[in-house]
Amino acid sequence: MPNDTSSASTALGAPTRILILGGGFAGVIATRRLEKLLGRRRDVEIVLVSRDNFFLITPLLFEACSGTLELRHCSQPIRPFLQHATFIEATVGRIDLDRRIVSLTVPEGTAQDLSFDHLVLALGAKTNERLIPGSSQAFTFKTIADAIVLRNHLIERFERADVETDPERKRELLTVVVIGAGLVGTELTGELTAFVDEIVRWYQTVRRDEVRFYLIEAGPRILGEVDPALAAHAAKVLTKRGVDIRTHTPVKRIDEDGITMADEVIKASTIVLSAGIEPNPLVAALPVEKDRHGRIIVEASMRSAARPSLWGLGDCAAIPDPSGKPYPSLAQHAVREAKAVAHNIARALRGEQPRPFVYSQLGVMAALGHFQAIGRVMGIPLTGFPAWWTWRTYYLFQMPRWSRRIRIMIDWTVALFFHPDIVKVDLAVESRQLERACAAGADAPMRLVSGEATRPRLTERAEPAPMAAAPASRPAP
């Protein structure tokens, strides 16, 4: 990896380096478009940095959680997607805008400095855990690890409930609370209800009407991003599946065993937080102007007025539309912003003025599971199966390679004829499994370490359930 200590432009004969931070929708598509525009120029170097070697098609994560899709099929490896750009899997540690240097840490490596002439921030956002006290006790839903952990946890609740003799404890085990009824919270609730409808058949002592779902929203209605009529239709679909929808109901606190509202406490073993996002912490640390949500303020061209070498897009930037209102943080906007910022950087390199980004939303859709969805596409409202088919078709073609599209279509076809399985993805290594067995009272198997017979070392607190460790995920009770 390059190890520069000064701006690339100051090095004699060095190419102009465009550095893109973030391997999500926005970062990868911006890199790909820059390749098409500038990839064959020897005086330009394009570098993409991401902490993962894949990018996630987030809308497909819901079906990956329920088992409709294979987990890896909702993501795309970055390297095969690029042709001329350099890809570096690394974690960004610090951004020095004055010296034009980014500090990177490669996996199992040391920090290295990488200089830039143009920096594109596409670092995305994280779940906002500052709004509600105790948010760290809840699950989040933004990564593949989140989907694995939540799926494992929900299946484990059913396993425990199937042998639970205490009615109150069983009720808690079978209660699911989703906080935040925007697109993510509503789609996740719909997919989880469909998943539970299918798997409950395998548990002899669990009835479907014993499983309780709560969708909690502080605002006046669910799906504030769509038309009220479509949101009302989604609410009707979910209510028929037994979802208790609470609007005008802010959550005061999240605990290990439930949530507290103004006048009620709900005991629940599964709590998912989707009540808003905030920009990546690296963005918060930058010495640039930000809006009240913490996003960097850029011009309509997505360029920083104070720092012409800095560009921002996606969830971490406030990009004004023609009326001055920031564009929403939606995938379709990120895709168009990525292409537009690439063209503007190319114009800047030619000495031309960047053009403002102008985009009219094509529509918005939300899948609800069981072949149900709602949406408005090109001004046409859609509900039920037509909306569901449109939703799937659109996101299928967001996958950039036919190899992945075909795999997804095969998964979807198989799911039409077979029920989802209840296999947990146990990420515990053998030694951790032995520790769990010992904690449960089994005889500790002997193993050799440096020629001596020893027993597996036990943790101070036994964990009865096999849970995968993931940041900001709620531990098993």
C-alpha cells in the first residue's frame, strides 16, 4: 500500500490521486464511474478504501435474515467489480484535511498514511444510539453480522419457549419489539412476521398467537417516507398479522428485559432499534461545517465550499436540492449522487466548474413479506403482489454482476416451494463450545496444551445460548 507523508500533488511527476472512503453503494458506484471517466489516464490514480471487501445491498438484508436469501447473496465482492482502481481493505483511523492525509490500518497491520488530491467521503451512517437511554441493549440492523445475530437469537427464543413452563417467561421470550417505524423498521417487522408464520410449525408447544410483535413509533404514523394512504395500507397488512402498532409513543428507556414508555412497560426478549441514523464518527471529527444531524454541509455539486479538495455524498453529507432542502438518505439517491460526483471530479480536473446535483425521486417502496409490498413508482401507487414484484425486480438489477443476480433468482425460486429452515449459524469455535458444555454441567473434556493435560478455561459467567459476537448487538439474556 502506498505510504505517503505529503500531498500527492507535491510529489514531482506523481499522478493526481482521488481517494474514496467507504465501500457502500455510494463509494463503490462513484469509484466505478470514475474508472469509466478517468481510469485510462496515467496522470490520475483512483483508490477506494473500505473496511470490508464487499458492499452490501441493504434492502435485501431483510430476506437474508429470514433465510429467503443466502446471507452472502445480498452482498457483492468489490475487487471483481473494479477494473482500473486500486482497492485497499483497511480501517480509516484519522483524516487530516490540512495535510491531505488519511491514516489507514490494514487488517492485522500497522497504521499507514495515504495522501490525496481529492477526497470523496462516502462513509455512510450508523444507528443512532444516543436518542434513547439503554440503546446498546438492543439489536441493530445494518450489517450482515446484525442479520446473523438477530436470526440466531430469534430462533433460540423459540427453542427456549418450546420447553419453557413459566407462562410469564414464555410470553417474554415470544415478544418482539421494533423501535422506529420508518422503512427499515417496517420492512423488518413485515419480514420477521412472515418468517415466524413459517417456522412456528416446528415447535410443538408454541402457538402463532402467542408470538407478539410491537412496532413502536414516536411520530404520528408509520412509514413517514411514503404517502399516508400507502402507509395506512402497510399498517393494515401488519395489523392482520398480529402486529401491535403504537404511534405517538416515544420510548423512554431500553433495558435488558424490555422497554419503558411514558405509561407502560413491555417485557420483551427481542428488541431491535431502527429509530434513526447518524453520520460515521469520522465525519463528526472533521473540522468542517455540519448540519444539525452531523452531516457535512456541501454545495449542490457535492463539493465543500471551504475545502475544494473535499467531496461528500450519501448518508454523511447534506446535499441541497434546488429548493435548498437536503436530499433524503435513500439508496436511489446515493446511486445518482455517486455518478454525479464522479463527473464533477472529472470536470474539476479539466478546470471546469462542477454542476449541481438535481434528481427527482422515482418513487419509494417497502416490502412486507408474504408477497406483499407497498410503493409509488413514477407517480403510480402500488400495493400487494405488483408492488412486491416491482420491489424485487428493481433491487435485483441493482446487483452489478449477472452471476450474483442468477444466484438471487435461484434463491427466490427455491423459497417459493420450500419453508425456511431453522438452522442457526453458530459462530462459536470448538473451544467456546466446550466452555458452554462445561458451564451447562457436562464433564470437561481434556485437551493437551504444551504437552500437559488441561481443561478448557471457563468464563466467569456462563452463557447458555450460542450467540455470535457483533458490535452494538444485544447479548442473550
